[in-house]
Amino acid sequence: MWVEFEAAKARQKQQIQRDLVLAWHIEALQRQKKLPALEDLLRTRRRQTVGEQRAMLQMLGDQLGIPLRKRKVKGKVRSK
């Protein structure tokens, strides 16, 4: 139950941060004499690498006290 509470708290914090960033961008755009091109505003960010995704999962696991499971390597035979 505690993990769900922490997840809900983190989700609420992210929503507040998202709303603050949105408000900041709205205000910044209103102050512009000329708006930037829509394509520039809608440009997507680069995708996270697998290493970045693993690092993020490790960080979240450490914060929530949930260890990550080790992945089994397929097709490799362990030598004794």
C-alpha cells in the first residue's frame, strides 16, 4: 500500500510541475513579438537510449526500495 501512496504522490508532483511548465510557456509565448514556427514548437525530443532507460529504472527502484530483477541472457550457456 505504501508504494501506491508514494507513486500517487510522485504522479501529483509531476502533474504540478507539468502545469507550471505549461503556464511558463504560455506566458513566454504571449510576450513574444513574433511567434516561433509551429514545427519548432512541436519538434519531438530524441528517444532515450536503453542505457538511459535502465539508469532511470535503477534510480526509481533505489528511491522506492524495489530492487531490479536481473535479466536472463538467452542462448548463452554458463560454463562450470
